[in-house]
Amino acid sequence: MAPERPVTVALDGYGAERGFDVLAQGARLAAADGIGVRVFGPERALGLSGANGIEVVDTTEAVANDEDPVPAVRAKKEASVVRAARDVAEGSSAAMISCGSTGATMAAATFGLRRLKGVQRPALAVQVPVPGKPVLFLDVGANVEVRAQHLAQFAFLGAAFSAAVLEVRDPSVGLLTVGEEAGKGREEVVEAGRLLSQAPGIRFVGNVEGRDLPAATVDVVVTDGFTGNVSLKLLEGTAKVVAAAVGDAARSNPLAAAGGLLLKPALNGLRRELHPDTTGGAILLGLRGTAVVGHGSSGAEGIANAIRLAARCAEVDAVGRTAALLAEGGAGRGALAADTDA
Amino acid sequence: MAPERPVTVALDGYGAERGFDVLAQGARLAAADGIGVRVFGPERALGLSGANGIEVVDTTEAVANDEDPVPAVRAKKEASVVRAARDVAEGSSAAMISCGSTGATMAAATFGLRRLKGVQRPALAVQVPVPGKPVLFLDVGANVEVRAQHLAQFAFLGAAFSAAVLEVRDPSVGLLTVGEEAGKGREEVVEAGRLLSQAPGIRFVGNVEGRDLPAATVDVVVTDGFTGNVSLKLLEGTAKVVAAAVGDAARSNPLAAAGGLLLKPALNGLRRELHPDTTGGAILLGLRGTAVVGHGSSGAEGIANAIRLAARCAEVDAVGRTAALLAEGGAGRGALAADTDA
């Protein structure tokens, strides 16, 4: 589905921990794919003037990582992440992406893009970097405390995104908890399982456990933002530690070293597959526009992948299709409308 | 610290998923180390009569995995896990271990062994199977919902066990949450952090994140039983999936296969290190006796390691030293006594 005109993405020019050069390089890589990039950052430091497919909107204010996100976003109307969100709301860009503070990106996107009809809480989703079939995992940090209805909504949001953007047909959805049997887990999780097992329009397969995430037994795994955030960092950390230990094993003696050398090309593919940068970052689901939260520590390729993910969401009209699937699948009734604190 | 007489461990003869033969073989392996084993299970099926260092107390009742643990343990006074707990309470064994239902083992141990003075909620702890320095992780499933005071107690229980049994000097303790800064996370986690940062007698280093667990940045990681259970299964699952993917990479082409063959001995060591069976299972902390929860899926070596862990706890008087450290470190005041629902 190649668009007639290139999709344009609004990129927060601040927040990349490796500096403006790496961010600029990421923008160039994405632009080389035919994606239009509007960068909100310091023109001089970015050094992107005249770069093909890239427009820099000179911006010198930013929300720092250590600022309280909500008040900072409310106060700084001209901060880069706020301007990027406004660019999407005004229709100049089709999606936004920031590698800065996750909280500030969520706040700017939620205020700037607004929630889809019926959605109480937007959720942050990632494609989990496990070998083989990707798993969509949410919420990975937007809501540290949730109610049952929120979890049920996350299931619908995740299923809709999985179908629309990841092209999974009739995605299976599991609820993360401490045992397979219904009734295992915190009160709100048990209640969410009950709501989902009765909800039409979703293929809810019941409870899943921690091991199901790396084993990819379902297409979408739903949890609260506390458990999800801890789990995602744990998963990334474990993959990294195990990969490093394999490297250590390969340096432990000369025979193993020879083996490691022969094995290296095959292992490099795996390392790429497991690297968080490969999937491009997290997507904030439930809004009337696309917002991608990139990794602050990303290299140029990781930033480019985050821009590509944002562009892809726009190209396939992820928001429109999510809204349609939500409406179809009972967004306006049942689980999703059971209570409203919106 | 070799004891004059061998330590005797009460072993639940039911619950090992691989059958009575594997359980019996595990008992033999542990007995060969000089540990006395009293097995509560079906004498004929176990085939252990006359085995050196092993005594079978013929028992034909058991709590099944699908039974509701608390009522089952209350009703079945002669069930194997209940008798094993009673054996410790009566002083015939020094510690108990079961590979059956975790819930039943916790219920039998809590009713049979009772809680240490001042402890509100026993917690389940494991040594996390990561390469290098082991990390004690709790609670991994005893309490799916907790209050701040419970989390603060888990920190003391974990630190005491780490010092007494794992011989870590002045263990560092971290609180698992979604960000390093104080104030990140669920309400009860933030409050627990506040309590611990003011508590004497514990080296509390503040918040840790999911990645700190595999990276072993602290000696003890504290969380609630929901997050801990999900995290532990996720960690074990990820290590397994990554190890399998390394194996797949080694079979992807002839050169890689040759490399994999040369690397194999070094990788086998790592695989052993990462395998859950290596650490022998989880320990229920906060009771007046030692109870070990083995893996239901353990092989003979895993069961033997669980028996060895129970014996080791008894040999070093883990319970007495934990009680002493709790009393010393503020068990009777401050965080631990701030509220009592005992």
C-alpha cells in the first residue's frame, strides 16, 4: 500500500541520549526510505539544513527527563515534543515520534492528539523482541495502576493494532497473571479475565504466564503498566545478559573461541533480532493520532526504525482501523463502556 | 560447619511431575551426600525400602495441584505435604521440601511451622539463575496483593536470608519498580521505599528496574508476589528461548554447526548455570522452620538440589539467624511493626 505522496513524520529533535548527530543520522536514514521528516529541534546543532526529505522547524525549548512530565508539557507550549504533537493534530504530519522522556511524550500526545471515542486510558505497546513470531505487549508503562475495565480495553486496543499494523489475522489475546486457571491473580486481573471471556469481537484465550511472553504462545499479551514495564526491561536485560554470557563462553578457551568465530555470523542475526532497537520503540495506543516513543539510548538505526514504525502506522491508517475495530468489537458497549472515568 | 549428626529433611513424596522414580532418585542423590531423608509417600511406588539414609513414612493421601490449597490442607490432615510440615514442627526433621502444589506447600508450612515473631506475611524467595553473582528475589508468588509494610518486611527477610545462608556480607537491597527515582511506581511501592530508606539495620539502595535483576546490580530484589511470579517465569522463559535460539543459530549452516560443536562444552556450563533446577527451588521465608518449594517439573538432580538447599538452611540455622537479624534490624519497631494484620 504505497502512498501517492510520502508520509510525513514529526520528530522530536531533543531527547536522544547519544546526541544530535545520531538523531540527525537516524532522520537521514528514514528520509532515504522516502519518509518525509519534520524535525523539531535546534537547527544549527542538528546540521540537517538542505538534507533531502527533511525539514527542520527550529525549536530550542525541550522537556528534560527529570521534569515532572504533565506540568512541564502544560507549561512549555513551544517545547519540541509539544510542537511535534501539535504538528500531527494540525495535520502537517501524520505521526509523531520522540526519543525523549516517555512521560513527556505520553503527556504531549494525550493532550495534543486526544483519545479515541470510548477509550479511557491510552496504553503503551511494544513488539517484544523475541526470536520468531513477534508478540505485542501492553501496557508497558503508561498506567502503573489500573482497573479491570482498563485492562479489558488494552486487550481491544492491542488486538486492533495487531490486526491493522502487524497484519495478524484474528489475533489471540492473553491476560498476564500468575497461573493459567481463571481466578489466579490480583482482583482487577481476575475481573478483567471475566469481562474479556464474555466480550464479543475479540479472541481472548485466557490467562498466560511470564514464560508465554518469550515463548510467543499468543499474539497479544495484556497487563498493567507496572508489571509490563518491569517485564519488558527484565526481558531485554535477560536477553542481553545471556547473549553476553554466550560471548564469555566463546572466550573461555581456544577451542571455544574457534567455535565462537565460526558461529558469529549466525549469532549476529539473533543479536539483531533480540535488540530493542529493531522494533523501533513503543506505540501509544488509544489516541486519535500515532505517537511512537523511541528508546532514548537508540543509535541512528534505532531512531530510523522508530520513524519507520510511525510512518507505517500512518500508511496503514492504524488509528482509523483501530477505531473501526473498537467500534465493531464492542467498544461502545460491554467491557469497554462498563465504567467511565474519562 | 559440618554437623555432628546428619541433618534430616522431610520430603513430600507426591507432586513430582516426572513420577515417583525420579523423586526417589532425587532422594537417593541427596542421601548420598549424607543428608537424612524422610519421605512421606507411597512406600511401594517409591521403591526406596532399605535405601541408605532414607526412611519412607508410608503415606497415601496427597493434595492435588488443582485443589484449592487452604481448604485442602485444612481438611487432609494425613496428606503428604501436611505430614512433612508436621514432621518439622515436631522436631523429627529439620526442614521440609515439596515439589507439589506451591499453594499447598505454602499453606501446610504456614499452618504447621507458624510465622516468626513480627512477621505478617511469609514470602517466597528464589536465587535467580543468572550468570555470575546470584540474586535473591522475593516475593515470587506467596502474596499477589501487598501493602507497603509487607514489602518492607520482605526486604528484611531477604537481607537476613542472604546474609545467613548465601553468606553475602551486608547485602544490598533494591525495590523493584518502573524507574530509578524515588516516587516511581504503585502507591504501596513508593511508600515501602520511604519506609525502607528510613529503616535502620538494612542496606537499602533504593529503586531498581527490571534490567537490574539479570544484571545482578544488587544482592536482594524485593517485589510483590504478582510481579515477582510473572518476572521469574519471564526470566526463566527468556533464558530458555535465547539458549534455544543460539542452538538454532548453530544448526543454521555447516560452518556454524562446526562452531557450535566446539563451543558446546562452554555453553553447557552456562546452560547449567541458567537452569532453574540448579538453585533447588524457592524458600518460604518468615516461618519458624524451613520449607522449600521445588519445581514440579524437576529431574532427579533438581529434586536433590532442593533437598540440599533445605538441608543447608537447617545446617546454618537460617531460621534462628533470620529471627536474630530481624530483631536486630528493627523487626520489632519501625517498618516492620508499623501495622499489624497478623
